[in-house]
Amino acid sequence: MCLGIPGEIIEIDGNEARAEFWDVEKTVRIDVVDEAVEVGDHILNHAGFAIRKIPDDEVEETMEIYESFLEGDEDEALEEIGAGEGEQLGIEGR
Amino acid sequence: MSDTDDVGEAELSEDNSDDEVITHAHGAGGSQMAELIESLAVSRFAETDADVGLAALDDGSVQPIDDDHSVVVTTDSHVVTPLFFRGGDIGRLAVSGTVNDLAMMGATEPLALTSSLIIEAGTPQTTVERVTESMREACEEAGATVTTGDTKVMGSGEMDTLAINTTGVAVVPKGGHVPDAGLSVGDRLIVSGTVGDHGISLLSEREGFDFGGDLESDVQPVNDLVRAAMDAGEVTAMKDPTRGGLATVLNEMASKADVGIDVEERSVPVSGPVSSAGEVLGIEPFDVACEGVVVMGVASEDAADVLDALRDNPKGEDAAIVGEVVDDHTGQVVLDTGFGRRYLSPPEGEQLPRIC
Amino acid sequence: MATNAESGDDELQFRDPEKAEQLTDELEALMAEIGEPVNVMHVCGSHEQAIAKFGLRSILPDDLTVRMGPGCPVCVTNMPEVDEAVALAEEGKIVTTYGDMFRVPGTEKSLADARDEGADVRVVYSASEAAEIAEEEPDREVIFFATGFETTAAPTAAVLTSDPPENFSVLSAHKYVPPAMEVVAEMPDTDVDGFLAAGHAATITGYGLFEDFVEEYDTPAVVGGFEPIDVLYALARLLEFIRDDEAGLENAYPRCVSREGNVPAKEQLWEVFDTTSGEWRGIAEIPDANLVLSEDYAHFDARERFDIDVDPGAADPLTEDCICGDIMAGQADPDECELFGEECTPQDPVGACMVSSEGTCKIWLEYGGQPDL
């Protein structure tokens, strides 16, 4: 159940925030998100609630992972994911 | 027009089967509505010598009046909530809708429009005045005028504020009409402007989404656009993507002409705000109404000229060639998404915001 | 597509056709190495939407089948659950619902039908909207028909823990995904080689709970995002596991999913909800996969507050012949179902596979089989 839309916080008012999704804005609740959010942060909106603060560098990192994968540097890519979470994922190198 | 209160009640109670009631689905433009129209109307009314008759279920009917001329007739009822919305109102919608339906048949110079109002008692007079003034403005834009009409008042609570019926009449040279079933393999498909504006904007407003920014209905008469297109080249088929949107009319045009259509998704003009709002709501701009846009099939050799003619008009500045008629997947529309291909199916029923 | 400078550009990267092509080439190469057909199951309606919307199946290798599993909470909401909501609406209460559920038929009718017949049913975009309606209508009971998986249950929990008005209550039809995945994985002849796990549900729950799952069922899983590049990448990683015969687990959606998930939301979720067993439309009884309000929140439980004369756990008589579960698990095709196209149609669906606009059965009925583009 999953329509999750990324948006940027442009204004905060208590447990509500005004978020910008490309060319439109909408009010979302920010009391379910797991970290404090500030103006300028990116959040994932689901059914009018921010459910995740999207770390700024994550988009870049994710693209890098995809790039590395395509270039054949899977180990490096996996390390990025593994390193990010501090967890081994039971994946062996090739 | 005489009152007809008593006529028909006795017949009604005999005719109706117990279970079947009319539901919203019947008005939503999908298959249930098509079935209803078929069983209620098409099967009941005698065929005529029309060029385009009831059975064609086109945007209007076309009947010869003498050797050289045919008359085009169209009618529409308008019930929209809210009455006044960003970009327009029910009055503008009514006039534009009918002027455009005439234009879709190739009749770009309306001869006459009718306007019937059904008003709920208690409605402020200024509301009705605003609506009628808006109709006047739209008529002026379209080069049309209302020549006859009717007004009925129903009791408070017996209906919702205001309903408008408009009928339009125009004359075309015999054979000069444009059916919606006229596509041929090789024709290009042109869309005259950005799609989804009316539907997404209205839904957002109705659901109370305060999106800020530039979301508004595109409601406008486009008979001048159509005239420019027809003067520039051979327009083989036309339809305006109102209820059910682009997806619906493309499918209708494909199935009526027994052809397939290939569409390139990235060519279809969609405005930034509509695209964004659609993403947030989970609704596709292709599935919702446009009220100021034309979809036309154009002979391939004329496509560039027609496109230029459209773009010369401010209402057509976003016009684009979006696809082609093919001899494949007859009756179906295939969309090239830029990644893979998929069928573009007509939406069933009113589009609602989704979260899933 | 709109191009708002920052977030717009970022998102566009996940829709880059060139990358998509590279990834599909990779998929072809992997399938060649694997050398036999592969069945992947995803468990998220939005994954199906993404796959369908971008026409991804037309570019996947022929022998790679991606099937929709029990991942659409709307579709798996059982008819009696809809009946409960309809019953409340017909008693004159205000029933609020997500748009997704509005037209899904119960045993006799949908909430949309009920509204056509005069009931006060209102579509909302958010659980908080439902609570607002309750505030605006203090003299009427306002029930929120709460459907959706854990992603959506979190907002419901948030509303319940922020002092909703007394005339507000929740009719919970929320579902919990992991047990359903287990049921499918446990089916004797299950033909699923790998799972594409739901990215946004995992945003709440975290991916950690899949660690035991992949080990126990010896089947790999990748948590994937929803942009075309995300999906293709996740599939490629899955194929790598399958090729290497490895029951691996990977989080391919790190921008939204972490191992632990959204801890405060999770805690709130389990404070407000308990799990119980129940029928998933047309599939089976799934243990511990229905979310009901816990005792502490019984006060806001519509089932406690009102006497609803419907048994939400009851199985529909037709579901005996419904083979949705088998279809989802790749065991059968829609046209092998007795009810297909007859008693079970999009207007009158029996099982989940016919409810969803992207459901396997609905697609088959519409296109006379799996569209081949």
C-alpha cells in the first residue's frame, strides 16, 4: 500500500507542514516521521502523512549504487549499502 | 414547452425491473454508461437518413437538409460541483461544451444555442446572473449566441442548485462534417493543448486540496482552433476528451474506425502543475476531463501544416503530434512510455484520489 | 514531467530511459545465465502500478515473470469487511473511506452504491481528514473505514493517538504483509523464485524482519522502490541471487528504507493495533495478518461501539471456487478458474485478482490473456 511521493518541506506549523511536490504544494502531517524535519528537508508523503525523512545524500548515493552495479562494481555498490546500514546482508561477493 | 408531470408514471412502474437502479457508474462515461445508452436510446429510436445518426454516438448528429447542406445538432446537460471553479464556471462549461461538440463534428460556426436552466428554489439570483453573464462571455468568444431557452424552478432540496442544458445547431456543407469514426491507417494524432487540466483541477478543488499555484480548468470554446486546423489540412476524425479524458477518446476513435493507435507518452503535453498534482493524487492526467482541447486525426501529409496552424493560435500553443494510426492491435491504443509499451485503457468511472 | 530544479531533477534520474535500457540488458544477460524461467512475486499494489504504468513487462526478458501477489490491500479486503462499512453507512452514520475502496463491492454492494442510495459516504485522502470531519460534525458518528497495509496503518495510529473527537471511530480493515508472504512461500507447490518486497511498507517496518524470512523459506528478497529504475535494479539484484542459488536479502531502496524502519511509527502502530487472523479476499485465511484495534483503543473501535450485524471473518460462499491464491503463487492462470468471467467480473469481483485495476484476472479478462507487447 504504497503511493509514496517525495516532497520538500517549505513551511512548518506544529505537527503540520507545507510540502512542495514538484509544481504543487500540499499540507502534510509530520508527526509520524521518525526524525525531526526542518524546512528544506525532503520527506516521503503517504496519505497525507510524512512517513520518512529522505536523507539529502540518499538520492545521490542510490544513483551511485545503480551506476556501480551497471559498471560491474557490484562489490563496491554492496559495500555502500552495507556500510550505510552497518549490517551484513548475507550477500557474498562474486 | 408544456409541463409533463403526469405522463409516464403508470408506464414506468410496469417497465422497471425491481433490482436495477441508475447509479453513478451509469453517468461516468464508461462501459456501463454505453450499455445504458444503447438499451435506453439507440435501440428505441428509429433510424433516419442521417449522415451521422444516433447509433454512431458521435458528439452530435448530422442530417442533410438539402443537396448541399447538412444540419449538425448536439445537446448536453451540465451539472458540475462546485458551480464556480478555478478557470471557469458552469455557464462557461455549458457554452464551451456545446460549441465544442459542434466543432468536433466540423461545424465551427454555431447557428444557434439554446439554454435551459433548472434552478433550485432558494438559489441567490446573483448566482444565476453570474452564470448567465459567463455564458454571454463564452458566446462572444465563440461567435455564438443563445436564441431560445427555458427556465424551471424546483423546490428547495429537490435538486442541487443549478443544472443547465444547452443544445447547439449549425450548418455544414453536405459531406463536410467530421465523424469521430474517420481515422485511417497512417493518420497522425494531434492534441491541441495540455491534457487533464479540467479534471485534475476540479477534483483537487472539490476534494479540498489546497495545492496553491497554477492549477485551473482549461474550459474554453475551441471552434476557432478547429477552423484553423480544418483550413490547414485534412482532418479525418475529431473528438474532445471530456469525461474519461484522452484515454477514453483515443480508444473510442480506434474502435469506431477499426484501427489501432500508437501513442508516444512523452509527446503528450501535460502541464507541470497537472502532472505533479496527478502524481500526488494517484490519478493519471490521461484519464480525466479536458474542456478546451481537441483530439484530431490528420492525414499524415497535412500533419505538420495543421500543427503549425494550431500553434499559431494562443489556445493551441501546446499542440503536439502524439501518435499514429496503425494497422495493428485493432481497437486498442498502445502507449510507448519511454521505457516499455502498454495498453492505454479507458478508465472505468470517475477517478478518485488513491493512496494505494 | 515537471522539472522543479532540485527534487524534480533527482526524481528524473530514476526515470532515465538510458539506464533502464542498461538494466534490461543486464536482466537479459542474467536470465541467459540462469537458463530457465523465473517467477518473481511482488507484494505491493504500487509496484504493480509502477510496472504497468511504465510498461515494464514489455521490456523484461520473456522468461522472467513478475506476478502480483497478495499485495493490494484494497483487493484483499474481504467482502464482509466492506459489508460492515456499508451497514454502518446505511444506519445513517458518516462513513469515510479512501478513494481506493470506494467502489469495491461487498457481498451486495459497494460504499459507492450505498452513497447512490442516499448514505453519507465521503472519500478522504487522509485519516486526519476523517478526524476533521468528526470535529465538524459533532452530532454525528463518523467512522473511518481504515484499509491499507502497515504503511497506511501508521497514519491511522497517529490519528488515534492524537486525541480524536469522541464521535470518531475506526473500522479497521488494515492488513499486515509479512504473514501473507509466508503463506505464499509455504504453499506446497509454490513457484516463486524470489520476492520483490514492498518498499513503502518497509519504510515503516524496516527490512530486518525479512532476514528470518529469506532464511526460513530459502528464497531471496529485495526491497525495491517504485520508480522504473528502482524496479529494474531490484529485479536485477534478485536475479543475481537466483543465479547464485542464494537466499539473499537486499535493501535496494535505502533512501526510504532502513533495517529498523521508522521506529516511533512502528511503536505507535503496535500500541494501537493487534494482529488477528482473517480471510484475505479469495486467497485464504492468513494467520495474524489482520490489524484490529488493541484493548487500549477499544473506545475508538467501531466494532466495539456499534453492533454491526456482519461477521467480518466469514468466508464468502463463492470463495471456495476462487483460485486467487494459486494464481498469485504462479500455480494457475486466470482462465483455469471456474468463476473467471462468469460469476467473477470486474463489476462483480469475487477474488482479489479481479478487484484491482492491475489484478492478474482483470488484465486477462480485458486483454484475453497476458498482453504481449
